[in-house]
Amino acid sequence: MQRNATTQYPILLVHGLFGFDRIGKFELFHDVKQALRSAGARVFIPHLSATHCNETRGEQLLAQIERVLEGTGADQVNLIGHSQGALAARYAAATEPQMVASVTSVSGPNHGSELADFLRKALTPGRLPEQVAGKIATLFADFISLLSGNTRLPQHAIAALNALTTEGVGAFNDKYPQGLPKNWGGKGSEQVNGVRYYSWSGILTQNILDQGLEAFDPLHGFCRAFSEYFTTEAGQNDGMVGRYSSHLGKVIRSDYPMDHLSSIRRTNGLGRKGIDSTTLYVQHAERLRNAGL
């Protein structure tokens, strides 16, 4: 059956930490973008700093929203942010709600990441390990920017780390609480200042054999290793973000059987109990279309 994802407003796919639009022929959101466009959606991928705080990345996003609006003649955009991209999208919607029709958080650390908390504790501020780690991460981000052709964007790895901790996101949430649940694990307001809020995310299956061939994917292996650093949401995380930490607005589902990275790439055929994450984006675009967005 041919799907119809012809939303009223353009869709912007907002990348997270160490993300990019394109490096050579490789596109981070390639599968998702192609699936959405095949279903009729207008899709754009903004260029944000690979590493920086939420507010800086949010300001970069706002500047590119303006260009999309000018280029398409649309009045608003639909923002779908993966991981830290969800926080940039939230910032844009909170500060300029007239430009944003909806914000959708995909595996977003809307209450912080326990993995970031662990790294922050391991890297004592001002000490040599933090300085070395920060320098290496920033150089890596600069390298990504060079390959993707976005060398003018600033990079700041430690600012990004601080922005993703429970404390850092907590301070961010105090300023931009739109769509957040009032109770841990609950749902938030589905519409604030005219902006619709949605979220979905996944968790790692307890039995690695349930992953099928995906268990041999190195990226999945990293996520499963990182999941060991979760305590509050042990067994209820995708390797980088906790299930309930991801909740925002209308929670479509927060326990899809997928890790943090498979939520932006096609894994169809790899996992016996897995899902094709691109289908989730097309279904959501249909959801936005039906809502008049």
C-alpha cells in the first residue's frame, strides 16, 4: 500500500551528537529521508555543530529554519530531532514557536543521559584527563565537519557533555519546559503555544539472542556495552538514553526493540524481533498530516 506522508509543513531531521548531513556519498539520515520523500514529504537536514551545548545548536537550527521557510514559502516546519537533536528542536520551538508546527523527539535525552553522567564523573573538571578527552573529541568533531564541508561551525565537546548530563538537561528544562511530563515516566502536554509535541524511543532486549544478526553489528555492541552504566533505568534504555528520560509530549511508544543508533537507520532483516525504524518516521509523517501539520 502506498503511504501518503505529504505533510502541510516541511520536515527537518535534526541530528544529535557527532551527527552530520553527508560525508561523501554517506548520509546519516539517508534511509529515513528517502522513505519520507518516497511517501511525499518535503525533507531537509540542517547542519549543526557535531559537538556543542543545546542552546548553541538550537540557534544554528533557528537560522536554518528561516532559510527553509524562505525557500519553500511555508509558514512553519515540523522538527524531528534524534538524540541531542531533540533538545535543539525543543529550544527552537520554545523560543520561536510561530516558526514550528511540531517537535518530535526520537530517542532524545529529555531528562539527561546516565551515560553522560558517568562520563562527567569520570572526567574531573580542570584535570588532565578531561582536557585530553575534550581535545580529542573536539578534534574528531572538527574532522567530521571537515569531511561534511561544515568547517565554519564551532565545536565544543565538553560543553556538549555538560549539556547532556542529568544536571545539564535539568537546567535546560527549567528554561524550556514545554512538553515535559509532570511526573517521571508520564506524558507531557501535547500542545504548547501552538506547537505539537511527540516522542518515541526504544530499549535493548534483555536477551542478546533476540537481536538476531544485529547482535553482530559493532554499533549495537557499543550500545549494549554502554547500557551497563545505567542504574536508574537499568534494563530500560537503548544504550545511550533511558526509556523514561526520553518522554516528551504525546509518547507514541518508548520501548521499541531497537538501540539508540538503529533508531535512525534501516535494520530490516538484521533482528528477528527488530523493526524497520524508517517505517516509524513515515507513519509519524502520516500522523502529522492527519493532524493538519
